[in-house]
Amino acid sequence: MGGLLCQAPFTHQGRTVVHRGLVVLSGPMRTALRRTRAQQFHALFTALRAVQAKIGHPRYRSVTEVQRRAETQLRRWPVGQLLRVEAAGTPDGPVTLGGWVDRVALAEAMRTDGRYRLVTNDFSLTPARMLALYRDKDAVEKRFRVFKQDLKVRPLFVHSDERLQAMLLVNLIALLAYSLLERQAQQQKLCLTARRMLECLSTIHVVEVEAWDGSRTCRVSDISPEQRRVLTVIRRGVCGPAALPAPDPVRWLLAQTLSSAGPMTSGPPLPAAV
């Protein structure tokens, strides 16, 4: 993906203001647009061949009728404006239908494939920063999708305003934790989304055994290197740098599990993870 700086003038009520523009070329977007155009051309050619095959049938016998049917197909497809069709024939002879691509119009359309312009009134922004800010524009929309799909808080069947407010608060807290998890992973250079991190940790099982004297011991299922990295990132986000000298994220996981279950009574020492 590349970019080219330009000027972006705006005129309103006789006053012109010039902002800073950045023309961006996206290779994947260009490829997708051209692939879609090729598919539309194929479908349009198929429709025109169907019109051609009906020549001689009722409502397809005159040059005017065939031309009108062909132009109707052109209007149904966005690429129809890049194609020219012409029906020809004599009063006593057969009607023919021909078509060709307007190469000038096609070249003009292809020239803008994958290009779009970003505009800002902040002249201190570098092209890279402008592009980064633009890419972050859909972060809020993506959070709404996470809010509705990934978070497993709902459905909750509530009716009163107070309980609706409580449900909304629970959802927002879950979304905040989800977002902070991704932010922590990005800061630690871990290229994983929160969903992928949760899927990665979903196979970890902690088995807790409580003896007759009230003591408890825990064992953790096998921890893969990827799971260990994810646990380390989470521990740093929860405990902060001051807690980093405790290097083993597995023992930290055990400690979190035991603390959530209540204080552990005296008993045998905590076994190593298996």
C-alpha cells in the first residue's frame, strides 16, 4: 500500500480552504475490485448471449426490439457502461447483435481501482500517521460486533429499567476487559486477537482436589508454549510490572484460581504442573 500527498481544496460560501490530502493505493482492494469486475463482465456476456439466442422469437424479431433487450441487460450491471452493443439487420434479413468493450472507459475505470483519498486539516500528521488513524476508524464498529457476538453475557431476560441498566453495565465491563486484553497483547508484541487468546486458553483445565481436612491441591493440564505466552501477557496486564519477578505464569494461574475459590487452608505443598 502506497500514498501520494496532494492538496484538497474546499469551497463554501465563496471561501476556499485548502486541506492536506493523501491518495492511497491499496493492492488488495484493487485486486478485489478487478476480480469483481471480471465476474460482472462474465455474467453480462452470458446475459447478452441469451438475448442473441432468442433472436427470431416473439419480441426479438426487429432490430429495435433486440437493441432494447440488450440495453436493458447493460443497465442491470455496473459494468454495462463499459460495454457497447449494436443490433443490425435489414427488413428482409436476419437480425444480428454485436458487442465490444469500450477500452477507453475501461482504462479510466481501472486507473482508479484501489485508490482513495484521505483528507485532514492537521498538517503536522505524517502520511503514515494519517493512514494509521484511518485504519483505526472502524474500531468502534468492531467493538459493537464483539459486544453482540463474541461476548457470552447475553441472553438475559429482564424487564425493569434497573435490571436493563445492570445488564448493560455487565456487557460494557465485559467489553472493557475484552478490549484491554487485546491492548495488552499489542503492547507485548503478541499478534493475537482477544478471541484467539480466549480460544487458546480454552483447553486449559485446573483440577482441584479438596481433602477431608479442608486442604486443597491443584493440578493444571499441559501448558503449550503459546498458552504460556498468553498467560504471561495477561499476568503482566493484571499484576503490573511490580509483579513480574514471579516468572512462572502457570503458578500465577493456580494462585488466581485458588484466590477466587477462597483462602486455602494448610495442607501439602502445591504440586508442579503436569
